[in-house]
Amino acid sequence: MALTDLAYRLYERRLTAELADGPMPQHVGVILDGNRRYAAERGLTTPSDGHEAGAKHIDPFLDWCLDLQIPYVTLWLLSTDNLGRDEVEISALMGIIEDTVRRMGCTAGAAERGLRVTAVGALDLLPESTRRALKEAEEATQDHDRLRVQVAVGYGGRQEITDALRSLLAERAAQGMSLEELAAKLVPEDIGDHLYTTGLPDPDLIIRTSGEVRLGGFLLWQSAHSEFYFCDAYWPAFRRVDFLRALRDYQRRTRRFGR
């Protein structure tokens, strides 16, 4: 083992030990950013090579979460804005996403890992093959309970809130409520009950890779009291040590929830 590898392992063990007695986030959201820049800087042939590298990195990340007994993870795989990219790149990326969710939920080892896969986003904007892959993964894992993996595909925070309001208005109209009555009685929980992520706790920690310091529309409503951690590493190069550092940073903060 090289000296640098040994130092890395020792540092990783030290970080793990530091985290042992502290509070762990129950829900971690991750903005998987930097795949295209990773490909460009390493001289890979196409952006899709970067997306492929990023997709392969999801498996070890989920194993880290399983090891640390984190019960909920949301992975932002594709935004609504991303759908406007070059058609060839988007087509390849959809295929990568389909392979990824099937690997999570429809392979021989999926049941042993215990991942429960659910999809959130404006799914009607996705190709039929992608919607089918997401549905297959959801159905195959609906009884799993070790780690809930929410994949955000065709997801945008503004679109989610817009769709939540549209759903709420339609529901109350069907109940015979007027717009004036709804406006008078509306509370934040009414909107929250119509979000894509209904049923999951809000994220305690949101991580964004690649050095960008912004949310870009990720879980806008749900992240009101989240802690944020921005990491310079591109997603395919995001290491366990980087994750442990994010968790250490989380544990060092005092969460006040606006109080």
C-alpha cells in the first residue's frame, strides 16, 4: 500500500471515529454536479462519459449511507432545465439513468441491499422508457426498508411548487371550495401535502459537489431548515472522506430551525 493510501485510510478511520457519538442526518440530499467538467478535464470523449462515471459512483455512495445507517437519501439526477440540453446528450443521459435505477432496484443483489427506490419530478416530461424504468424500480423495491432512495429526475423546485399549487387548487375545487375560501384558510402544510416528496422528512443536510455554491432549485420548499455543504470535488471524484467531512461539518452546527 502506498504511503498516501495509508494516510488516507488512517484519516478516514479518524473521521469515522469522530462521528460515532454525534447526531447523524436522517435525510441527506445530494446535488450530483460536475460530471461534464469531470469528463472535459480528464479528456474523456463525450459528456456522457462523465455522466456514466457519475452514475457508477452512486453505488458506493449508497453503501456509505447504509454503513452509517442514514435512512433517507435524495439524489438529483436531472433537472427540468437539463432537459433543454443537446438532444444526443440527453438521450444518452436518459439511458444512463434507466440503467442506474434498474441496477438499484431490479438486479439480483437489490433485495439484499434493501434499497427502496422512488422517483420525483415532472415525470410526464420524460421519455416513456425512462418512466417505465422508474416504475419498475419502484415496484420491485416497494417492500424494502433499509434505505429510501428518492431519485429526482426531470425535477425543478419551482415546477414542484407550481404543480403542488395546481393540485391543491384542483382538489379544493372538486370539494366545492371557492378560491376566496381557499385563500382565507391556506396554510403552508396544505402546499407541503401536495409536493412530490410528500411522506418523506425534509432533508437535514444537502450536499452539492463541483464547487458551485447554490441550490439551483433543489428542494426549495423542503430545504427551509436544511444545513448546506458545498464540496469542490466533482461528483465522480467525491470520496468517502469528503462525505465524512460533510457529516462532521453537520455535527458541528447548532440547528435552530428558525427559532
